[in-house]
Amino acid sequence: MDTVFYLIQNMLPVAVPLLLVALGGMFSERSGVINIALEGIMLFGAFFGALFVYSIQSSGINPQVILLLGMVVAAVAGFVYSLLLSFASVTMKADQTITGTSLNMMIPAAVLLFSKMFFNSDGITTNVGFFIRKIPVLGDIPVLGQLFFQKTYLTVIIGFILLIITVIIFYKTKFGLRLRACGEHPQAADSVGINVYFMRYAGVSLSGILGGIGGFFYSVGILDGNISGHTGVAGFGFLALAVMIFGQWKPMKILFAALFFAFLRTLAYSIALIPFLNDLGINQTYYKMLPYVATMVVLAFTSKKSRAPKAEGIPYDKAKR
């Protein structure tokens, strides 16, 4: 039972960044803009979030307050960086895949250069401990308290709160309905007075905000508040794209997809705790490949049933009807 608790406690901090970034990609693509730049947005948000933490880590502020402030900084950073994709894809009508790829390639080099110039290292190292041994009251709940409110991070709770907010926005508001309309039939949306350009900017901006937060949460829950320009976010942005597709661009399905991939990754790093797998004598490197191999297998079997937004990747031209 201790092994089960361990796996779940370590799975959730991994699942939350995947979940948030995939939800961000969902907002962007449901508006009609392919967001390949999620990897770059994640790293951009993580870097500025970590930089902020580094700058105030000696101030004596409570670590959880620092985390919340860092989250806001990361969200703003992700939003600003996503505007480059919005401008190129929506205003200039550039190829969205090429634009996203170029944004992904630029940031690791920029982070590495900045870190070498100002810190003489590959990234930023902080000394703030965000780990929570036990949340008062909630941690005392039998079984559930030990699973979700002990040996965890505040990022897990925030992640699920953001999921609930996303579901409400996506399904229960006029904004969500208009966003989905712009990704399915922008001409029809425009004919009833919806500003397609604005909605697509909004969709990409939301993906930037969630992507920036997801990147910072990755640095907190997996790297203990640090970030490196050399390793970046270890392909989590691309994995989040797979999670989004596997989740069929729907929030709750994306949640289960994120939990699935996070479980595989956590399992790969916990082989020594599972006697059956440990006794097989298989090199741990093969287990570490599991999430990515599973990504390819899942996409291969589900791609035929996937139904992306019809207008995704197609620049909107008001003159064409």
C-alpha cells in the first residue's frame, strides 16, 4: 500500500504541468490556431518564474506565497511570449507550424545564453523548498488525506482548481461557445458578429498563460524550483500536445490522458520499489522510454478517430466567405 501512495503522490506533480499545458493547447486549437510553441512557452514561463523566485528567495516570505507570486510571473511571461505566435499566425497569416517551431527553437538558446552571462551556469538554481509534508486538516482525512494532501505540492491543488475553471469557461460561457465556433466555422461565427481575430488572439493568449504556469509548475514539482536552458522542460510541451490529441480536445479526457502519461513516467523512475519489475533486470532506461513509446502507440491507434477543429491551422481571411 505504501508503494501505491508513493506512486500517486509523485504522479500528481508530474500530471499537473501536462494537464495545464494541454488545456492551453486546447484553447488555442479550438480557436483555430495550431500551437506547436507549447514547449517554448513552457520554458519561457519556467525561466521567468524561477528567476523571480531567485530574486526574492532571501526575503523571508512564506514559500507558498512565493510560489503563487512566481505562478503569476510565469503566467504573464507565457502570455507575452504567446503574443508572438498570435501576431504571426492571426495578423500576418504566417504558417502556424513553422512559426511555432521557430519559437520553440529560440528560447532554449536564449535561456542558456542569459544563464551563462549572469549566473555562469546552464540555468537558475533556487533554494526555496516548496514541498509540503502535510496540509493541516485535509491531511488527516483517512486514505484520501494521505494520497492527495501529504507529501505534495501546492501546484497540485492549483492545477485542479484551474481545470474546474477551464471546464466552466469552455462549456458554460458565451466566450467558450464563441471560441469553439471560431475553430469550427469562422465564417459563420463572423456572420453573427463574432470577432474571429480577437477570439483567436484570446485562445492563443490563454494557451500562453496556462503554458507559462505549466512550465513553472514543472520546474517546481519535478526540478525543485530550478530550470536549465540545456535540458529545458524535457519535451513536456510536445508530450502535452499528445495528451491534448489523445484527450480529443476535451478538458476531462485531457485530465485522464495526463494522469496516464504521468503514471507511466512515475513508474519508470520507481522500478526499485516494485519487486516484480525490479527482478526482471531490465535496464531502467527502457522504462524511462515508456511515456514516449506509449505516446506513439496511443496516437497510432486513436488518430483515425481523432477529430480536430475543422478550421484549425487555416488563417482566417475576412474577405473569403
